Amino acid sequence: MTLYNTHTCNGQILEICTIQGSTPGPKILITAGIHGCEYVGIETAKRLSMELSNNAHRVCGCITIIPCVNREAFYARVPALNPNDGLNINRVFPGSTSGSASHILAAMITQLQDE
């Protein structure tokens, strides 16, 4: 069973799956769906979340997976931009929690990466 947590910041939402391994080890953050049309990556991240969640006893460390960063673009079928602000999230890292929608999502990912 895959367990997703929802993280929000200034109206932006990220669904995140965190798999805590049975033994200490490194941390990794995996993202997919920065662009709304990256369907294969989104599906792969979802399947990986399920597989790792069901086998957490085989994981060392912590794996955080965000299967679809740019949910608005995914639902609107917009290939590369965030429909909320017309920006490409890949171009605004590290982001800002006081900026536009794309800046906020980038900042949330940067924070998760740095934890």
C-alpha cells in the first residue's frame, strides 16, 4: 500500500510518498511530472512508490517520491508550462515561497531536497 502525504504552501500542493527503510542509509528525492505531458515518468514514479512501499524492509535510508510535480499542467494537458503562471518549473529553481505558483513548487522541492 502506497501512502502519500500532501504538502501545501501558498495554495500549491505536492503529493509525496516517503519510504523509510528498515536500516539507516542515504536519502534520495525522485521527482516526475515537472512537465505535464511526462506521462511515462509519472506512471513509473507511481509504480516505484508502490513497489518500494510494499518492500520497505529491503530499503536502506529514505526515499521520497513526488510522482507529479506539475499537477495543473497534467490535468490541463499542457506540455511544458505551469498553467497557473505560464512558467517552466525547471527554469525557476531554487524557487521562492513568496513567488508565483512555479516558484513555490520549485521552493518546496528544493526544501525537500535539502532536508
